[in-house]
Amino acid sequence: MKSMQEIFIAVQNASRKLALLNDLQINDILLAVADSAISHTSFILEENRKDLEKMDRADPKYDRLMLTEGRIKSIANDMKSVAALPSPLGKVIKETTRPNGMKLKKVSVPFGVIGIIYEARPNVSFDVFSLCLKSGNACILKGGSDADYSNRAIINIIHSVLEKFEIDTHTAELLPSNREATSELLHANGYVDLLIPRGSCNLINFVRQNASIPVIETGAGICHTYFDEYGDITKGAAIINNAKTRRVSVCNALDCVIIHQKRIKDLPTLCRQLKDHNVIIYADTRAYQNLNGHYPNELLKVATTESFGTEYLAYAMAIKTVDKFEEALEHIHSFSSKHSECIITENQTHANLFTKIVDAACVYTNVSTAFTDGAQFGLGAEIGISTQKLHARGPMGLEEITSYKWIIEGNGQIRE
């Protein structure tokens, strides 16, 4: 069995070979992997079922872990979308000629080797491979033990296609699911150019605090929707329901509704659809008083301090009442994870102020936060949603996993 260092060296060598592939070859590989995923759906689902049997259905990660025929089709379509996108490589970002005749070009290039540490999200294996290959990067996948059967099935499919195209299979490497492999990856200095954690706050914080290689945080999603005093109730009810119930286990799901006190009487209407999904509401005093008798008693709870600033990942959310617009901004500032925030308003001044002041990767006006997604942004897929400000922010697609280098051409110039 190869040591971790031997694996890292093999992946690094594979990354250098990718420079010899043209975009047409890369696209053919991606389309072949997408087709192979569809044709091997039964195999993937069988292995995924082994993972699901080990997890409690009540665990918020269960839905993220679960693959279905429909989800595999969607994953395959995302890979095909990535293949259809223009290559992010070789773009001239800036070009100039200096007074001495020296020509400078700033050109987009791959990072080289990108490592991903993730939990119960087997779709990440396909997403990361497609984005990394399209951008000329080799990838090291470090999944958790809770999805190991699924990830092994997926990497086998990817490797089979790579072999068919006579491409080094170390282009995509899946590490063992144990903690020792995680520790080795965190300290793969000189071998891994960028590390991206995807998962819980605990995972992301652990990677950020312990890695000795560059890290881009894809943070937790504590998402708010502020229903302004000038909000449209029809839009508001639809957006709140969609953002909360479309898929509760994802990071763009709604966690807290903030409502202006002048619209507190509209709360029963705004929350009417939520009871059809048995959404538990943790309401502050004024919100509780206005929902009491209009929302099922067993689903209506009194909010505590811990109700706010929580990523629920379940059919549950909080409601905060504010007396003025500025108080809503302050609440978001205090509890936001800087992922996705929304205002529902027909007042353009408030909309402009909200989008200008709120510090988050994605700021919405009259749109569900469920759209924070690489595919929805036209990126084909995403390697993660960055909540930091260094290098990349928001859904990270092809452009966000490239770097650049300066290319200088001259005719014998020397510096005095």
C-alpha cells in the first residue's frame, strides 16, 4: 500500500500532465463520466444504501447523504453543464507593454492540486472532479466514513473512464476515510496547493485551525429573510416557504425570519404554508402572540437566546420581531454566517441599503435564498460556497479555482 506522501506525489505528477490536454478532450471525459454515472445508477444506489443503513434517519446529514435516481440524473446534468462551459484557462486577464518594450500578460492557470475534505455529501465527489478537471486541476477527495461506500463507488466509475481515455487515474484520488488521512492532508505542504472543507461548522473550524496549507472556508449557512414594513405578502409567503422547506439539509435553507413590527399581523399568512411541512417555529414574544391560535400549538415554541444564530438543517426556524429597519440590519450583523441574506420589500431605498450594508456572500431582494448554488448561478456546479473574502466569495465555480501567472516577453531587455 502506498504511503500518503507517495499518493500526494502521484497526484502532483498527474496534475502536471493535465496541461497537455485540450478542452475538447476534457469535455469528452466529463461527458463520458456523466453517461457512466447514469448507466451505473443501480450500483451507486446499492453502495449508497449501505451508507444510509449506518445513519439515523433523524440525522440532518441523512438527506445530504441520500442519493436517488433523480439526484444522480441531476448530478450528471451538472457535469454536462460544466463540459459545456468555456475553459477558464489561458484567459488574458490583463495585458500591457512597458516603455522599454517588455510585453506583460496576466494569464489564468490551474492551482495544481486541490484537496477537499467533506462529510456525508457523495455528490461532492462528482462535482469536485468535474470542476477540477475542467479547470486543469488534479483533486484529492477526503470523504467521511459515513459516505465511504458511496464515494468508493463514484471514484471507481471516474477511474474507469480515465483509464479508457488513457489518463492517469491519480488525477482524482480518494483518500482513506480515517482520521490519519485527514491529518496527512492538512499538512501536505508542497503537494497540495489549496484545501477546501465542506461540511459542519466543527469540520470547517477544525480544518482552518489545524491546516498548514492554504484553506478557503465554505462556511455554515445561517440564513435570514427580513420581511420589511414595505414587503409584499404574497411574495413573502412564497419565498419564506421555499427557502425553508425546499430542502432543509442544505446550507442555503432559511433559519430565521425577521419581521418589522408594523407587519406582525401578517405573520399567520406568511407562515401558513409552513405548517403543511410541520415546521417548528421558535418565535420571540411578539411573534408568538400573533401566531398563537393561528399555527399548530405543537409546532409553536417560545424562542430562547439559542434560537438565533442557529443553522437548523431541519424543519425548524426562528422568528425575530424588530421595530425598525436598522434593527433588522443589526440582528443580521450579530448572527449571520455571511452566507445568504434576503430582504422582502417594495421600497427600493430599503432594498439598496440592505444590499449595500449587509455583509454576506449573497444578498437577495425578493428572491429565495435557495438559489445560492453554483448550477443556479450558471457555474455548472460548485466546489463550495465561500463565506470568506480572500480570493473567492459565494458559489465557487471554474474561475474561482484558477489562479494566474505573469508571462513576460522581451527582446534582450536588461534592468539597470
